[in-house]
Amino acid sequence: MMRFLFILFVPFMLLSSCSNLEKKRQVVSAIEQWIGKELLYPNSTIFTIQGVDTLDNAFLEEYSYTIVSYVDSIGCTSCKLQLNRWNIFMQEVDSISKKKVNLNFIFHPKNVQEIINILKVNAFKHPVWIDINDSFNKLNHYCPIKI
């Protein structure tokens, strides 16, 4: 019986590791396709800090490089955001790059108030764009990575 379980377990582990490897390849491929591309922002783009303070997209021009994190309304929004990890990452990038790298967070949520609440609960004070009309995706033909 133990041998039978081992025989079933090994192929399962191999298949699951192949699946993870394939996802990693998809992520790397998607990132490589987007490196160096110019992203377009609609003129009406307004970034917000916790749903209260607002900034137009003019502040984007101050940076030499931009990293974009786009989160759509599919799945668990708070799970996908991982704002605590982003805060740590942003501190590391700022210390290395002397604040020449911008991180753009673009959210296309089902529920705007849920996003604002998540930002407040996580004390996330970085500007985000709550893109109600999914303008960013439509304008750039952005194809997010499904993980």
C-alpha cells in the first residue's frame, strides 16, 4: 500500500513543479515583452492617496523609470495587492535609486470603497489610480499575468 501511495505521490509532485515552472516562464515572458514599452495614460488620469488627496498625472514625469502594478477586479483584491510587501519593496528601491523610480499602482476594482478601505487599513500612502473605466487596459491593450 505504501509503495502505491509513493507511486501516486511522485508524479503528482512532478506535475505540480512543472506547473510552477511554466507559470514562472509565463511571468518572465510577459515582463520581457513590456520592458521598454511606452505606456499611455489618459489625460483624465487622477491618482489618489487613500481616496482623499488627489494628484494629476503630471508627477509621473519627475521619474526616470516606472514600474506598473495593475490589479483588476478578478479574484481576491486584498490578496493580490500585498501592500505590506510593496511598502518594503518601495523603501528598498528608493534607497538604491535615489527616488528616480516610480511605482504606479493601477486598480480596476468592482468596489471602489473596498480598495479605499484596504489602502487605509494597510496605511498605504503611495498614490494609486483607481481606474473605474479600465482606461489603462483599453488604451495600452494591457494583458495582465494571471497567477
